[in-house]
Amino acid sequence: MELSRRLQQLPPYHFAAYARKIAEKRAEGVDVISLSMGDPDLPTPPEVLDALDAAARQPINQRYPEYAGMAALREATAAWFARRFGVELDPAREILPVIGSKEGLAHLPLAVMDEGDVALMPNPQYPVYPTAVALAGGACYDLPLDATAGWLPDLDAIPTDVAARAKTLWLNYPNNPTGACAPHAFFERAVRFAHDHDVLLVHDMAYAEVTFEGARPPSILEIPDARAVAVEFHSLSKAYNMAGFRVGMLVGNATIVEGMTRLKSNIDTGIFRPLQIAAARALELPQSWLDARNAIYQRRRDALVAACRALGMQVEVPQAGLYLWPRIPAGQASTDFALNLLERTGVAVTPGTNFGSGGEGYVRISLTVPDAQLDEAVARMSSVIGAGRA
Ligand code: PLP
């Protein structure tokens, strides 16, 4: 049996390949500490689990869910958006629950891009974006992200003929993998660019609520007129330690929300209602819950930053997100560095190139392991990197 040409061209998902490598090591008896995926280890809030449990016992909730998502979740999202960003959304026309933001991001190009259309694509980037564009028959034009420019793309450097063919511009702040946040002024510039070139802005805000020192990253929809040209993805996964629930939301431009509802109703049948009810409950949690949870990540961030620096690696202190993005010692390929580290210490970090060629020279280290394991990982890394042997 032959797979489709479309699938044959698709690279294997880096994280799946890397997870296999980690599984092999574990099968060999190695005690692997994985700082590779951003998979929150902290528990889902008990209020959310209670809501899930009660809802699951209601026979009505065991039936097919509605295609456009439950009104209760769309309304809870609108109330959260107004509280968090000061932006009013119409729950009926501007919000669509998705099966985790990954699913929504992966399907979006099918709703908005035709064969040969151009996607303006940051590099490095969350790998789902270029894959989704390729599956829809689109082509990516790289926008390099650079530390010296705050990991923001230079929209003025995009040639006019490329801008004319562009259909989508992908942005992600707080950024994975770099941890950068975008200032309001950058979003103003991006919205102007989108208006000028008739481009849809696709902003991924999966890390909106994992922030440090009280940072409050803005939504792109705070910019006046943004909803004419922009959609934004949100996710419960990292925000409320609910990665396994698979609940996210697409918000913004009503035409795109309607198009995605039409597309998805032909592909899937929504999210188990109890998960939507639990997600709506999570969105009502007070800021104090987020602050307490973020304080745990902040302690881990500080411990890892100190360790990386002690080992001679350059690293910025991120204001948000679940990762550090240190530079690896000069002259090494990031894949070699990560594989070598795994081999010698049993510590798994993600090679920067998993996020595109722009990630060369970096690795991504996740904060989502308990403190004791994190300390152990640091100790093991010190034993080889400190001696310049990783
Ligand atoms: N966007 C970014 C930047 C991510 O890093 C991730 C997951 O790691 C996602 C989206 C997908 O999150 P989910 O599908 O769990 O909502």
C-alpha cells in the first residue's frame, strides 16, 4: 500500500521521533529525565475535576456535543477575555472551541489558504504551523527571528511581491521556543501590515497565562480594528495544567470562525461536553490560582537559568512560557548536543532545530518536571558540560 504523496512529503513529527528515542533509552534501563516537552506536571485544579466528574454523570453530556461548542464554554471564554484583556467578544460569532489549539492551528490553513498561497512564517516556530500550511498546499516564506531584535520578525524586510502573495502571517507570543513576549507596539505594526496587504494574522497565544513577575502579555485583539484581520488561539493546556483535556479556543474574525466551524463540522464532532464544562470552570478561577502556580515555574526557571549560566551557556531570563532557550557552546550542532547529552546523562532537552533552521545553536529546556528531578538534571548536566565535554 502506498501512502499519499502529501503524507510522504510530511516529515515525521520531531517530538514523536524524540519520544521514541527517550523510550529506547528507558527500555535500556536509563533513568531518563525529560526536559523536552512542555507537558505540565502540576495537577489540574480540583474545582475543574469536580466539574468534570459531575458533568460526566449527566446522561445528556454523554451524547454528541454541538459542532460550534457549548454556549457555556463560549460564554465563559468571552467573560475571561473581557476580564483578562478588556476585549469584548461575541460568543456566538467570534469564539469556537477546538480540540486543543494544535488541532485548530493544523486545520486553519485548510479554511483560509489555497494551493500556492504564501504563509509568512517565523523561524524558529512551533512546528505544526509549517506542516499545516504544507498540507493545505501553501508555501512558507521564512521570517527569521533574532535575539537582537527581541525575537520579533522584521515586517519591513518582507519584499512587496511576497507580501502581495501572502495570505497568512503567523505569530506566537509569548513565544515558543524563545520565551519572548511581544510589546503592544509590535502588534499595532502587525495589524497595520495585515490591513495594508490583506493578510490574515494567526496569533497563537497558548502561553498567555504562564507568566513571571506579574507580566500580562497582551492579546493582538486589543489593537483597534484587529478583529477585521486577525484570529487568536488560546489553550487550557498550559494555562490550567489541562494538557490531556484537549481544549482550546479560536477567537476573533467572525468570517474565519464561521469557516472553521464549517470545516470542522465536516471532520470532527466537537469536544466531550464534560471537558468543555470543566474548561469553562477553569476560566473562572481567580488570578491568585495562576499566581501561585506561576510562582512554582518561576522558582524552577531561576534554578535552571543559574545552572545554565554556571555551565557557561548564555541564556535570557524569559518573562513567560515554559522554557529556557540557552545557546549551546559554539561550533556544535544542536541535534548533536542534545543527543550527546541524552547519551551521557540521561537528560533529554529539545534540539533547537526541531523548531526550524533558525533554532540552530540553541536547545529548549522545559520547566515541566518536579523540582527534585530538575535538580538532579542540573547536577547531571554540570558533570559533563562543565567539563566542556557535552
Ligand atoms: N502552540 C504552541 C506554541 C505550543 O507550544 C503548543 C503546545 O506545546 C500548542 C500551541 C498546542 O497546545 P494544545 O494543543 O495543547 O492547546
